[in-house]
Amino acid sequence: MIDQKCITTGKGKTKKEAKRKAAYEAYVILKQTQPIIFKDEINHDDVSTVEKGQLVKASYINAEKISDNNMGNKLLRKMGWTGNGGVGKYEHGRSEPVFVDGVESRRGIGHEFEDRSVRKSSVEEALLTFIRDQDRNEIKFSSELSKEDRALVHRLSQKYHLKHRSFGKNEQRYLLVSK
């Protein structure tokens, strides 16, 4: 029934089957007189993408600098470190600080676990840069981000009143943030 007019009826062994047949027949009738609209497939390939590597690198750049009165800093300086460049005789060693968030079972610094998690500060900086940019209305966070990383982006997007939505499934899942 549409506007109190009977369009079609349906018969079946059960009430549910009769309703399905009536609905299908109504669909066939309406399809002849009503326009059909097809929605384009969603494609965000042209949107600028923030990669996980960028966010992790920003975490190191934005990390708190080690003060001169820090015990480790004092020890390194006694061994000849100048305060910039890598450690070691020829300054080819590690030049950025090691992030320590917690204890991974009973392993110490230098075990095989590599911290590749995204920091709140780097995501926040990426979002603030996006907000200030008048030319871009959308930004895409890559599918490399973990579930926890995407949750962080969702929370921060909500904090700054930005629209945020995930697309795709499993390893192809990415996040789109828009103004």
C-alpha cells in the first residue's frame, strides 16, 4: 500500500513469505516508474595521507630533550659525547633518546621489541596542522595504524570537533578526518 492504494498483493505458505512476494512485486512495479539512483564507490585515494612513520618520527622530534643535569647525559659527556650527533667514538651510534613506557616482562633496554606506537602529541600536531590549513578539507590516516592508534585519532578528532570515520576492513582499514 502506498498512499492508501493497493499496489500489489502476495500469496505464500506463511505470512512472511507472502509479504516478501508482495514487496518484490511492488519493487518491480515501482522500478518502472521511479528513477533509480546508484551511489558511486567511495574513493579517498586523492586525499593527502598521514603515514604511521610520519607520526612516529614526529614523536621523536617532539620528545622532551634530555637536560644537562640528567645522570645519563652526564655519563655520556664524560665519555666524550658532545651533546649532538650519535654516541660513540665516531658519532655513528644512536642519536635520539630511547622511549621507555613500561616494562616488557623482564626484558631490559635493547631487547628485540621495537616501539612503533603513535604518540598523542604527534597525532595532535598533525590534526592542528590540518585545522590551520585552509586548502585541505579532508585528511586520511593510513591503514598502517593499529586499532589503538585509530582510537586515539578518533578521540582527538572529537576533541577538536572534526568529523571522523573509518573505512575498509581488516588490514585495509583507514581513517578519514574532515572539517
